[in-house]
Amino acid sequence: CSSSYFSKQFKRATSVSPSAYRKILKETVRNSDVLQHASDQDLVLYSKLPHIHFLDVDVHGFGPSDAARHSQVVLPSEEFGFLHEAAIVAFHGVLFAAWYNCKRLELQGRTPVRFARSFDGGKTWTDAATVADDPEGNILYCPPAFGICDDTLYLFINEMVKPDHIHALNLYVYDEKSCTFSLLWSKPIPFKLNTNAYPLPGGKWMLPGRLGKLDGFPTTPALMISDLGKLDTDWRMVSMQADGRLPDGANLVFPELSAIVNGETVYMFSRNDERSIPLVYISADCGETWTLYAHDIPFSSSKIYSGTLRDGRHYVVGNLYPDRSKLAIFFSESNEVKFTKGIVLQDGFSEQFGYGGGWHYPCAYESDGKLYVIYTANIHSTIRRGAVVSVIDLENI
């Protein structure tokens, strides 16, 4: 019978007032693609964030494209039935793919990082070789992240004492004569890798990821910056927020990051499993300070990968709501951060491969007019996984 008492209890339960909640419901109608899967608490988070509009294409109006062809990289085996978090790069005309393997379950037991090469643009791949391994399974290795600097190919890998509990950051360098990666250094840095290294204006380098305590679980979005413009040097840590919590008080869960660099402005897309609201961090000063926004690309709770092409166009690739069965990529116009074109790379079962259902954890690299997108492929079950690469002819996009 008391409106003031009702408002007090409503705000205590939801953290917003009834009038603010009415505004949230109106936003739900205006942003149905993003908010159709939102819970009450998702809507509360949405109301507490500034919003940014990225999409100028109908997410329901595009499909596969002849500009993209798809090839298998590696299938599960008896020894390595599980593959995840693949990365890709091109170096001296050769494609390199790296990933971590387990026998059966994710990050359980022996977890080596392995790599393969392709000399024909991703159509066929060499047998996999091992970069890092602990046969006893006391140290887990994950995930690989490439970088090329001073005409040298580097590979970053995390050491972990248990799943996502970071023990060290390792840097490996590639020797073209022996076709092997050798350990350059290992440092006790509690930073979880997410993507390949990105160049920043002024010659600096950036590695997106998340920060925690040594041998602990990292939850705070962060990046490492190389001010000297080298990959084999010391890196400076920048936390993107004070802690691993969202404005509504919820914890960020697996805030995996990837970036678009548009001049001095950096857009960092973030996965988040706690809320069904697409998140992006934006920095106007080359990664030193950050503001969190909600955006309008209906990505599901899986890894997102983004980057910038040599012609100034940007791209972002991820799974569309509600799960990981549809993997799509969006492209902007040159030097714009509005996405006007899209391609569905995979959608459910693949007639070409004879399997499918889950296509996720993408990573991409541009070389010779092609964008190579590698991703995890579920092979008839979630615990049997391989990798597939999509090669996109950028002239036809």
C-alpha cells in the first residue's frame, strides 16, 4: 500500500528504481537483437552502461559467401582428442597455426601447445610439432599468441598450475633452419593471454588479456604494452578497470579481449559469461585509460576476435546468439567503426566436413590479400575437437 516502500524494496532487489526499470524495458524493444535473451539482471547492467552503435547491417539478412573457403587444419586423434584456442599467423610466406591439446577433457592432464605449418594458403597442413609440454601434467600450457617484430616470429604461451591459474608468461622464438620454437624467457607474470600481439601508434605493441594474482584465476581485463616497440623486452601492465566486477556488482567471467585500433582510439571487445550484454572497452589515449560500453552486436558468451586490415577496414568475428553454432564475421568501411557487411562462416552441421554444431574461439591474421580465420570445431561432441581455417578473399568483400 506504500509506493515509497515498494520503490525501496524494488531498488534493493534489482539495484534500479521502478522508473529506471520502465526505461530499460523500452530499450529492450528498441534493441531486440541484443536484449532478446537478456534476464532481468542483464537489463539492469544494460541500464548502467553507456551504449555504442556498431551495426549497420541486418544480422538476419546475410549468410555464407563465395569469398570464403574452408579447410581442415587438424582433427582429433587417440592421443589428442581435444583441441582449443588456436592462433594463426603468416611469416615469410608460410602459415603457422598453434593450439593446445588435451587427451580428452579441457585443461585436464597433459596439455601441450603444438603447431603446424601450411605452404599452400591453408589447404593442407604439416604434421603437428610440440612447442611446450609437461608429460606429468603438473604444468598446463595455454594459449598460444603470435607476434612478428624485427623480421622475427615470436610465440607467447601461458604456464598454469591448474585451469586458468596463471603461473608464468613464456616467450618463444622461431628458428627457420630447425623449424622449431625455442624458449627465450619465462617470467612470473599473472597475465592470461587472449590474442596475437597488436601494433599501436608510435611503434608500441599491445597484448590484450586479463590480470590476476600469481597462481590465481585472472578476472580483471587488462593489457600489456611494450613501450620500446619490441616483443622480447619488458612489458608494462595496464589494468582496464579497478577490479573484475561489472557496474551492477556482478563478476566478470572469462573477460577475453581482442582489439580494433583506429588511430589513437582502441576498441576492446570483451567476452563475458555472467551477463548476456555485449561489452566493449574504449580508450581514446592508445590504451592508457578505458570506459566500458554496451554495444549492439548480438554476440554470445564465447571468444570474440577483432582487428584492422591494411586498407583501413576493421573486422570482428564471433558467435551470434544464442550459442556457438553460428560463427560470423563483420566488416567496416575504411577507417570507420560501423560494420556494414557480414559473412556467416559456419552455421551448425557442415556438409563439407561432415561434422559441426560448435565453431568457436576464432583468431585471424591478414596476409597477401586474404584474411585467415582459424577456430575450434566440435567433432560430433563437445569433447572431440579439431580446428578449421576459413580463408577470406578480401578483394571480394
